[in-house]
Amino acid sequence: MHVSANGCTCTGWTSRSAISVYSHGCAFLLYASASAAKATKRKAMLDALKKGDKIVTVGGIFGELVAFKEDYVTLEVADKVQLKVSRSGISHVVK
């Protein structure tokens, strides 16, 4: 136990608790900012999609974008074989 100049007694657990709260707060802020940056990058990728782009779905299906709607796209995965896929199901654009 430590007695300060004004007579207040402080135990070690209060300082350890404050450090723990501070470190958890910092970790949360780092995680939140990284998550927000990733979401912004993903939204930009989805907004930039255009007809003819070759993409991969989250399920691993490769295809070429042939049509767009508000919440889904149409992929051509083989000659005359088309699939409707939710925009959220697009993983990335193949370069």
C-alpha cells in the first residue's frame, strides 16, 4: 500500500486496473479503425465493378460480370451458363 502526500492510500490493484482498461481501449480502437478501413476498401471495390470484369465469389466460383442489379450481379461462368450472385458474395476482382 502507498500513502500519497495528501494522505490518500492507493493500492496496486487500482493502477493495474487503470492500465488494463487503457490497454483494452487502445486495442479496441486499433481493431475498429482497421475494420472500418477494410469495409471502405471493399465498398470502393464493389462500387467500381463494371461489365466484363472477371471476379471470384466467396464460394470460389470464377466468372465474368454480364449484368448488374441493385443487390445482385449476373456472372457468366461458361458459355451460355449464367449465375445470379449477391453483391455481398463477391470476394475480389481477378487482375
